[in-house]
Amino acid sequence: MHKPFKPPALVPGSTIAVVAPASGAKAERIQRGCDNLTQLDFRVARPNAERKADGYFSAPLKRRLLELQRALVRPDVRGVFCTRGGYGSAELLEHLKIAQLKRPKIFCGFSDLTSLHVFLWQKLHWVTFYGPLVAGGFDAGANATGGYDPDTFMYSMTGTHSGWSTPLRGETLARGAAAGVLLGGCITLLETAIGTPWELDTRGSILLLEDRGLKPYQLDRMLLHLRQAGKFDGVKGIVLGEFPESDAPEGSTMTVRDVCKRILGPLQIPIVYGAPAGHTLRPMLTLPLGIRARLKATGEGQLDFLESAVRA
């Protein structure tokens, strides 16, 4: 497993660059998210020019790429936060100028941004943060429905001296405890990375898997693919999200929980299901990817982070 490259912590007055690598978001939601970040005593840098949507993308490829590249290299920027997921991040990866990305920055987002999390880990070994979007978490506010969990956000991005713990607020599917490097994200994007130059190496990991809007048989197919591709080989434990809007189709009683238990249960590793990570209406956890963690699969589950995710 790679040695993690940790970004500097957020401190009062730190500049956060807001980018839109994938789909666009409503202006009022972006504004609410930026306002809430400003109230946390951060400076928010938004793109200067008005942007024009390009189909289901927030802007044409060249504009999205330039915006992201600039944010990742700006010396005054400590955090790069995304407005929305949707679709489009993966298209940027082959064009990013890796040689310019010499200093890690806090990168935060979920869903489609999984592609960037995987890329930044596999290519640069950056610690990144699977957490709220500006218009998908920060807009609703702390501890709100559709909002974010303030404790894990602050522990992740400001704590430089030691590890910390968070309850997973789910349920145990397979009891036990195991330690590994937390990796993963949205299962759809993890699956589509297979066969690319940035395919995620999951060996030795605590693997996070989440998504939304999947029929149980679709999740079954994805998990089967990951298993057949060897992506569960050497995995130490698994944290599963809530998988909202994934009800069984009419005439079927098979749930996504059943699917997870059917395919993942035989792995005989600790598994916690139903954590508010990624797609959730509960206050969303912020989970640092790329650092050592211990999964305790009992009751609602717990993650103990064994080191800080950021440095002074």
C-alpha cells in the first residue's frame, strides 16, 4: 500500500476553491453552500466568469479541465470542493497534468467525484475526502436533512495531531474487527475504473462502497463483477452506504441488503451496512480516503482512524 501524501489542514481564513468538474448545480444551492463555508471562517474562491452548461455537463470539457487544474495548483488554495456530482469527472483524468500537482490539497466530494479520488490516490497517493458537495450537503447545513456531519468534517480537515473515531450509524452484516487503508467511494465509478490506468488497487483496504438508485439485481451485477475482477482479494473489511432509492422491483422481495449479504458475506470479513456516507438524506459523514483505519463491525459499527488525514 502506498505511503499517503497528506495535504495541509484547513485553518481559519484558508481559501477553498469551488469547482464543477461534472454536472451543473442550481446557482442558489451553490450560493447557500458557499455562504455556509464562509460562516465557518473559510474564504471561498469561485470561478470569475459566468459558465454555460454543455448538455449534462456544467461546462465544456476544456473549461472544466482548466478550472480543476488551476484550483489544484494555486498556491493560495488549501481546499478544492466540488459543487455537484452527476456525470463528467472521468473525462478529465487523461488530460490532467500530473507533473504540476506537486503539493497535495484537500479535495472533497462524492458520487461522480469518485473518479478523481481514485485518480489522485493511484497516481499521486493523495489523501482525499469523501464528503459533502457545495450544492449537496454544505447548502443544507450542519446536522440538517440532506446536510453534513460537522464533527467528521472538522476532525478530517483540521485535526493534525492524532486519529479519531466516528460511529457509522448503520448495522453489522458480519461481525469482527480489521485494520486497513480506507479507500473506495461510489461503486458505479469504482467499477468503471477497472481496466483503466488508474484502476483502484483495493488490497489491504477497508473498502467503502455506496451509491443510489440501483435495482437490487444491478447492485448484484456490480458486486459480482468486482469479485470476479479480484477487487475483494485482500480487502480487510467493508463499509456500505444506505443505497437510497434502490427498492426491489414489483414482484421481488430481494433487497440491496440481501444482495450485499449474499455476495459479500462469504468473504468472512467485517461488514457494516447503512452508513450515511455519500448518497444519504442523513447528515453526511466526511471520510478521509488513503489513511489507516480500523473497522469495528458490531452494533451500528465504528471507524477508528489511526492517524490524522492532514498535516500542520
